[in-house]
Amino acid sequence: MLLPKLIAFVASLLLLTAAGAEEPSLVDAQPAPDSAPVIIDGVELFHVSGSSSLPSAERARSVSARIIAAAHDPGIVPAAVTTRPSEGRIDIVAGDRHLVAVVATDASLEGLPLADAALLRAMRIREALIRYRADRSTDSIAEALLITTLAAAIAALLLLGGIRVFRLAFDALERRYRSRVHSLTIQSFEVVRADSIWRGMRSVLGTLRILFIVAIVYALFAFSLREFPWTRGLAENLVQFVVEPLQSMGLAVLRYLPKLAFLIVLVVVIRYVLKLLGLFFDAVHGGRVPLRGFDAEWARPTYQIVRILIVLLSLVIAYPYLPGSGSAAFQGLSIFAGLMLSLGASSAMASIIAGYTVTYRRAFRVGDRITVGEYTGEVTEVRLMVTHLRTTKNEEVVVPNSVVLQSHVVNYSKLAKTHGLILHTTVSIGYEIPWRQVEAMLLLAAERTGLLLNQPPPFVLERALGDFAVTYELNVCVESAAAMPERYAALHRNILDVFNEYGVQIMTPAYEGDPPEPKLVPQERWFSAPAVTAAASRAPAART
């Protein structure tokens, strides 16, 4: 008796299912929708039907309780279970105890006539009484304890042996194959490090070890519960809790395989389409594939837009093939995700749209010197949401593209290469200094300043005749905006030197009262140095 049960336990370890299942019903009957099983110690005897006043589940519990009460009564022998015909039904009784009434709907569950169904159920009740009493005998309980103890010992030995085998496998792998595992590289780029690959291999073995331990413990637990009559029903439920979900998941995976194949093909096709588009737009960006009316700098942002559109289109195509896409939970989650995205990403979307607008309107490029609002610097990077500027103090300023789009942008570099960039500075000189002399001094300062363009030549404008002084503006042309602060500094130094050489003060006078003599420039001083040379050609005209 012990050997077959131990063999069954070992088989349960291998199959991960409980052994010793009850024999199937003698009659292959399909239970009606409104029926419930009568179960004694985890063994299903038969189904009973229900009615509006007495549901099938409640009736099944009542019948089970009456059979158990009869089994506890020592005065009732199994042979005392008989059938007793009555009007419209057949009662099954045990002596004076009523156990169950068999009606026409109950017989239809078995697919038999009423009399045959009653005899079949009476036979099963007699077997249940014999089994119920035998399982609770002293010998049976002692045997169950012994078998459970032996099963626990076998499980412990298997656990110790399995853990030892896995440890040896770890050591053998590390000793023999650790040195052979190399990093996965593409040319000089390290995709996956060797340590990561090795940790992955150890994780696989560790997972297998955990699954082995869980399987041994589960088989021992299910087997031990089945040996005792009080827990036999729990053992059956334990098997159902584990096997049925795995079976359902396996069937669901098998049914989903055609859709999974479609999604794999779709992903492969979309991936290669994006790769080809990336190569095409890289060629456009590099100038290898020129397009009429299409700026090369538009290639990368255009590729990003096309890629997003293709990905969105692929998601629309793949949506019906996603698992659970038709369920209300999936649709509700999609609506919730869309709502959260719309609420939280409004400013981000504004910056993204502004970034593309800035790119396509060609307001500036990388390397240009610009002014955006209060920030002036060289454009170092134009990203999807922000623009990076580097100031003359070597500071990085990150400006959101939405701010760039809403602000005035001054680009100093865009026309500098073709038309030159005009630098200008102003000085305010009193009315007692001849304007010709001031112009000549400013042009001399410009001549002394290097790295200026000769065409167009420097020129001076009288910007304002103020209350106390004349405002002069010196304009010079340079070919690049890269060193604007240095050019301005050099120009200002030369202006200071020239004005000091000729004794002209650069200051704006202010009056508290009228001077005793009017502050006029005599005609003989109109061409004071350095204006003498510049005005020599016009002197005869002045004398006439």
C-alpha cells in the first residue's frame, strides 16, 4: 500500500500535478447550466438541479451535509442506502434518514431514466459512506502520516540534491566558460559588456533553481493534502488554482500566435522603412542628394516628422492585433493615457511645434550669433524643444523654442558673409568742435582699426543735434559677427587715442546758464586737423 503511493508522489514531482485522481463518472453527462456538484472529501458524487425557491448550490450543500451525517452514524450500514419511489420522484434513504430526492431534472443531468439515475446515485452514496469511514480510521490516518513523512523526506533529499547540482553547475560554468564570454561589440562600440552577459547566464540558472524548488514544494504540499480526508478538497482546489491558469494562459498564447506573427512582420517592415528613410535624409543633410527648394538643414527635422507619422500609422494598424485591445479596460486605459498626455504635455507640445517652426523658417543656424530677447550669443545647438546659446562670457543659455517663436530674433551672422555686418558706435561732442574735424577723427580711428572691410567704406552720420552736444555715429563694416566684442573694443580704443591726440574732449557739456560769448566755431577753424587734408579739395569752393 505504501509503495504505490510513494510512486505516485514521485510521479507528481515529475508531472507537477497531483496523482491518484478519482475515476471519471460512469456516465458521460453534460451538467445543466443550473446545477451544482455534491462533493464529499473532494470527490464529486453527482450533480443536483435547482429551482427558483431552492438554488442548486444550496441544495448540493444540504445533500452533502445529510450524507456526512449518515456517515457519522454508526448504526447506518452502507447496504441500508436504498431507493424509495414516491409521487413524481424517487427518494434515496439510509434507514430512516432521507438523503436526497431524485427528480426528472436530476435524471436529465445523468442522461438516464429516473429509476436508473436513482439507482446510480444510491450506489455512489454507498461508496462514499465506505470511503468516508475508511479514510478516517486509525490505520488510514497512521498510513497517511507515514506516507507524508516519507514524501517529505524524499522531497528534502531532492531539494538538497538539486541545490547541490545547481551549485556544481554554477562552478562548472564559471570555471570552463567564464573566460570565453566576450563583450558584444559593433566595430568599436560596445553594445553589451561581458559582465552583463555573464550575469544574465547566472540569472537564468538562478531562475531555474527557484522554479525547481517551487515545483518540489508545490508537489509535496499537494500530495500531503490529498492524503488526509479533511484537506483532500483543498488539494483539488490547489491543483485547479495552479493548473487551470497555466492552461488558460497557454491556450491564449496559442490563439494569439497568428496576431503575434503579424505584429512581428509589421515591426520588421517598419524598422527597415525607417532605416531606408534615415539613410535618404542623411544623404540629403550631407549634400549628396540635393533637392531643389529644400534646405539641407531641414533633412533631420523632416525625418523626425516622417518617422513620427510612420510610427503613429503603424500603431493604428497594430492596435486591433494587440492583446486585449477590444476590452473595456484597455480602451479606458487608452482614454486615461490620452487625457494625461493632453493635460501634462501642452507646454511641451507648444515648444516642439515652435522648434519645427523655427527650423523651417530659417531664422538662424548653428554657429550664428543672435539676440533673443535679452540673451545674445552664438547658437551651439538647435534641439526639438530648446535652443542653446553660448555667450561671450562662455555661459550656456537654454532658451525654449516657444520663447524664440514669440520674441524678436536679431541675427548678426546671416547677411555678414554676403553683405557684411555694420558695427556702429556714437560719441557726443560739444558744438564748439567743428563737425568736419569730428568726422575726420572718427574715420581716422576706423582706419587704425584692423579687420575691417574697405567696401563699403566707413562713414559717419550726425544722428542728433541735442540741447548741449552733437551726436555722431561711426559705422564700419566687418565680414563676420564672430568677434563683435573684440572689434568694438578695438574701435573704442582707437577713438579715444585719436581724440586725445587732437585735444578734443569726449564729453557732453551741460549749462547752468548762458556763457558770456556764444559757443560758435569760427570759419578759420572749420578744417582743423585732421580735417585739413579731407577738406582741401573743397577749399576753393568754400573761398568763392
